[in-house]
Amino acid sequence: MIGAACAHYASRAGLHVTVVDRGPVAGGTTGAGEGNLLVSDKEPGPELRLALLSTRLWTELAAESPPDIEYERKGGLVVASTEAELTALRALAAEQRRAGVTAADVPADRLADHEPHLAPDLTGGCHYPQDAQVQPALAAAHLLRAAVGTGRLSLRLGEEVTAVLTEKGGAVRGVRTAKGEIRAPHVVNATGAWGGRLARMAGVELPIRPRRGFVLVTEPLPRLVRHKVYSAEYVADVASGSAALQTSAVVEGTQAGPVLIGASRERVGFDRALSVEALRRLASQATRLFPALARARALRAYAGFRPYLPDHLPAIGPDPRVPGLLHACGHEGAGIGLAPATGLLITGFLTEAEPPLDPSPFAPERFAREPAPP
Amino acid sequence: MPSPGDPYDVAVLGAGPAGLAAAVTAAEQGLTVALLDAAQQPGGQYYRHPAPAARATRPDALHHDWRVFAGLRERLDAAEGVTRLYGHHVWSMTREAPGSPWSLHALTGEGDDDDASAPGTGTTVQARAMLLATGSHERHLPFPGWTLPGVVSAGGAQAMLKSGLALPGTRVVVAGSGPLLLAAATSLAAAGADVPEVIEASGYLGYARHPAALAANPGKLTEAARHGAALLRHRVRPRTRSAVTEAHGADRVEAVTVSRLGRDWRPVPGSERRVACDALAVGHGLVPRTELATTLGCATRRAADGTYALELGPLQETSLRGLWAAGETSGVGGAQAALVEGELAALAITARLTGRRPAPARRLRALRRRRDHLRAFADAMAAAHAPGPGWTRWLGDDTEVCRCEEVTAARVREAVADYGARDPRSVKLLTRAGMGWCQGRVCGTAVACLAAAAPDATPAPPDRRLLATPVPLGTLASLTPADPPPAAPDDPSEGHPS
């Protein structure tokens, strides 16, 4: 998705772009994502600024794309089950409002207006109308297809990059794949969870690690869940400084009928084996919020790997250590949501245009002084 | 039976020929055995028979080797130490770490396969060794009209007859490829159906390329000859290098179009003819059910018929130590191979768990030789009946490839040609083909073949399905909490929901 967004904005700016992927379109984390376009889960700061810009850009992209991408501005509903959680949620919402987020407090007795099937014993919530949803694989495929239509994008699938080519002076001059060399003065690393590997090919460290998440998909159901609904538990935990590992289930319906329940998070490398415990937690959190889901059957579950960096901010921009190399990866679980702003920032760097927001918090070299990961 | 809380010595998943042979052998060797199956009685697909309530007088009428099954069942009843866990729908197989016991997570109380209305309860069975004998499911190659009532699978027609149910029609065309066609045609004719034609897409000449495999398996030739003779008695003559390329009818099938096929199964234009019928039984062989193992990263091999089977060592062990497989999971090979492999695997498991040599050595050698001969024959058969790439030519643009999600061939082709899909997973993401109830078990082959049409397509990897069968969320939620795997020390602690 990030690569598709970079290609979209760059080709629109008149650049000639080649997208290389070792697999099919959306074969990596994009194909395993839920398509969350969220502002509600972000604290004020650089990531929220990126998310707010993306929210606006997604509206534009959706207007230009066919309805197939299943963009839906369905809104998010964060719900609390204790008074403490509600207090923490309200405090966060107040800060988010000051940062430009639209958030409306919902008292307990009005929750059913938003979500009629919610558990009756919740203490209240917050409604975030800017939260939206897209089918990420379709969105990526349609963006690339549109860019191919401009004549400025060439798409090379099933072709793995084996080396980043550099000049004598160290500047990038392209990449090598099993099928030959692709010459370009700029190489954008949009390889997500595998971003560290590509960076190493260019001789630099980027400490991206995979964080596994599972998503549960139910059988098609009549419209039971209207928004993206999740528990404010995690807000309270952040506020309390708890170090415990969390799984916060996001529950949402899809246009096709199945309810999606995501997503757990664990650091176990690129291991796709099923964690029964992760599924148990997701299912119990989802049925806690929506008791009617207990009878719904999960048809499938899948794993994906979020690319994460130690400070939970993506790496976006040129790498001063290798002229011509840019990074656009490390968005953790927010890559679909943050893709358009990332694509626009990268295009700004490539065309030396004024950046739409301050890119310095995303500078890829910010980890350079830390010891290399084992 | 082990004490409560202790794992069984071995869990055998699947009570068909392979699983039954393994369970009785292991129990007779003194192991404690859990024998699991989704059905309410043993037998699997092959020894399928009417439920006791149906009071069938001669369940053996459709089975030439019913005596083998009866013998296994007697040994099972006599064996101590076998816990029969029927009606167990296993949705996942896990293991905490190499060397620790296997856990099978199952749903019970769901009644029969087709009655899934009542939510089941969850149960977990633990065992020190694991034997997968989960068999296979049918391979489907769609064609225009394949969703009409009256079109059934060849295996489905067999199963209906074995379960004591009705014939799919009175005038039944049998089509597809593979030995199941002859068996189905024989059974249908014996049960009183008129079988006007048996349409086989391959030529039987394919077998002639493997004379050694044929010579080593006189039993298989006798079997084929028996079907052939039975068909002749019913005046049915198999027609090779032909296929049903369309089924016609308004409310149900009334006729089919039969086309001759070129070498790669491409229909020959102008060769079409119409055959009247009121039912069509169509089968294109079987696909091993390996998802419980492939999900754990078990190594697979591509069989000659294009399906993925588990890669096994000489004594039936998979690439994961402690996990064995027998029967169709190790490559479609039929009931005889399944019986041999089940016994062989049970002896190997006994040897591993007890530290004794797998005695007696002569028996073991004989089993291995027999297994190798049967496997060689199965490989020859798989090669002879492998679908040629040209079969997708008989798919019309509006032919539904995925019935569950109503995805047409045109949409799959578009996803490949214009939107960058290159394998079944990306086709699924872009079209929803394979996302419905069957989770791609019906449309998987067709989607993989259409995706392979891209010039830069990568070969489709074997299926990975984390849930082997649907599980109610309430059942998942009520599982016993466990400690999550230890996280790395620098694991971030906050829980953003996305």
C-alpha cells in the first residue's frame, strides 16, 4: 500500500516510476491488514498530524477511485467498561480535539444509538467520525492500475530485488533483480516489515522488526456492527504506564458481510503458526463488546506482520547516508491509513517541493547512533 | 487410557483406512491412542456406510473390501487403550515447542457435518505423537452450468450411494478424470441408474509410460479390470480424451455438451455433441487435506497431479519431528496404500516412543516395499490424470468459479491481467474468490490455474488455513487462558488497536 501510494503521487507529479515486488500486488502486510484509517487511536504528535493529513487525502483518493476499494467513512466508536477507563478516554479525546480531531463524548445511555448490539453494561464512549475503512488490497491494486494508465508507471511483479546498486561515490543508481538491472537515481524502500533487509542491501541499518497480528473473520452476518468499535482499555493502560502486553480487539462489519476482529500483537519474528491464545483473547474481547457475536462462527484467521520501529514512528524520507535512497516504511499497524501522506511526503522529497508537514520526526537516520540490532 | 491430564501416547486424526490401521496397530503395540474423527462413526470417506439408525441390511453391498473394514473394526473393539473421539471437528493443531506434546483443538456437539446450527463446545486433546490421516477432498474444475441442480461430484454420488441415499438421477453421465470415475459409474449402474457415457479427459495410455509401476501392482490392475468388466456388463464404454464442457438446463441439468480434448485438454472446436441426461457426476481426482500440517510450516511436495502432499521420511514422519502422516495426506494413493502406511506409521511411532526397535523387522520391510510399490502406482496414475492447462478454455467469462462468493472467471482473469494478482491469495483479496463457506476448497484449483496464466506468475504455495473448520467465537472465547509466548524484552507495551 505504501509503495502504491508513493507510485501514485510520484507518477502524478510527472515522474517515471517502476514498482518492483517479489510477489503479487498486496502480497505482504497490505493483504493481511484490516484497512484501518484511524485518527482515534493516536495521541497528539507527529503520527496524528500524518494521520489527519492522510484522512483528507483518502477522501480525495476515494473520490477518484471506483467504489470497489470499499472506502467507507464509517466512524470509530471507542467504548469504556469502567469509570477509570472512561476518565482516561475523555482526557485523551479532549487533547485530540485540541489537535484537530473531531471527537464526541457519548454517554452510556446513548451508546445504543450508535451501536444497538453493544453490551449493556459499558460506562460510555467516544465517537470519532473521521475514522474510516478501506479494503487495502483493492485500494493498492486500483491505485497502481490508475498509475499504469498514465503511462508513467511500470509494474514488475514476481521479481525480487537482490541488490541496491550504487555509484563509486556511494549514491544509488538502481537495483538488481533476478531479471536484470533497473536504473534509477532514486530508490524508495517501501518493503514494510522487510524494510531492514533492503536497507542492509544499501549498507545502512534501519531497525525495523515484525510484530505479528492475527485477524479473525466471521461468517457473513446481517449488519451487526456499524462502526469500528474497540475498547478504551488500552488508553487506560497507556495512562497507567502498565508494561503488560495488550491485545485490543477492533470489531467492525464489512460491506461483504463478515465481521473482522483484529488484531493481536506479538513479537515472534516471521512465524505464521497459529497462536490459540491470541485468538482466544480476540474472541473474548469481541464477544465482551458484542455478546451476540458469541454464536457467530469464525471462518478463517490470518496472520500479518506489522513493520515497527523502536519509537513507533515510520521512517519517511531520504537517507543521508546513501544519497538517492529514500525510506517509506515502519508504519506498524497504521500503514494503510498513513499511506497517502507518506506518498505525498516522498514525492515532495523527490521533486524538491515544499513538504506538506514537518517531516523531521520521521527522519530515517534517527536511529543511526543506536547499537545495531542483533 | 492415560490418567486425566496426561497426554495420550498418540493421537490419530481421521478414522478412515489409514487412521484405523494406525490406531489398531498402535494399540496392539501397547500405546494409548486417541482416535478422532469428525463423523459419528469410523470408516472415513472410503468405508462410508449408513448410520446404524438407517438399519441398512447390507452395508457391504457397495464395498468390495468390506471384510477389511469389518476386520479393522473388530480389532478396534478388541483393543484396549483406544479412546474413540468421534464427532470431533478439529480446527487447529498446535505445539508449544518442538518436543512438547501436540494439542488438537476440537469442536464437539455439532452433530453431523451438515448440521452446524448448534454451537459446539471446545475441547483439547493432547498427545506425545501425532498421526495425520485426514484424507482428501475432491478436486473441482468448473465448467458452464456446473452449478445446476443435478450436477454432483463423482465422490458425492459415491457417498450418497454408500450412505444408503438416493441416486442423483435416472440417466447419469459420469465425467472428469481418474479412477474414481470408473468406481462411481460402476456403483451408479449397479444401483440401477442408466449411465449413458463415462467421459474421461485423459487417455489411459498414460499408464503405459510407467510399466514398472503397473507390473508391481497386479492388484490395482485387477481392480481396474473388475470395474471395466462391470461397466461392460452395463454396456458402458468409457470415452477418453473428452470432457463435459457445458451442462444445459433451466431448473436442473437436461443435457451436457461433450467435447473432444487436445493434448493439453484444450477443447477441440467443432467436436461438440450433446448428450441428454438428468444428472451429471463429475470428478477430477482428489486433493490431500494437509492444512493442519502446512499451517505449522510442514514441508510439502508437489505431486504429479499438481496437488500438494506432505513430504515424508521413509517411516512416514513429516518434516516436523513427532508428526507422522498416512494415507491421502501423503499423496492420493487409495485405500490399500492408506492401510499400509497407517500400519507403518504406527510401528514407527511405537519405536520412537518406547525406544524399542520397530519389531518385527521383516514386517516393517514388507510394509515399506508394499508402500513403495503402491506409491509408484499412485504417482503414475497422478501423472496420467493431471489436468492439462488448456482446461480453462472451457470456462466462459460468466462461468462462476467461486460459488460461495459468486465470482466469475472474467473477474478472476481481470484481477490477474489488470490488477496484479498472481496467486490464489491475491486473487482472493481482489475478488473474494475463496472467501466463502468452503474457504477455497472447491474453487482453489480453478483459481490457481487462472492465476498461473500470468506470464510472471509464481507457483501457488500450498494452502495455509489457520482454522481447519469454522469455530464459533463463543467457543474460542471460552478456551482456557494460556500464557502468551514470551515476548522479547524490548517488546513495546502499549496497545494501539491497529
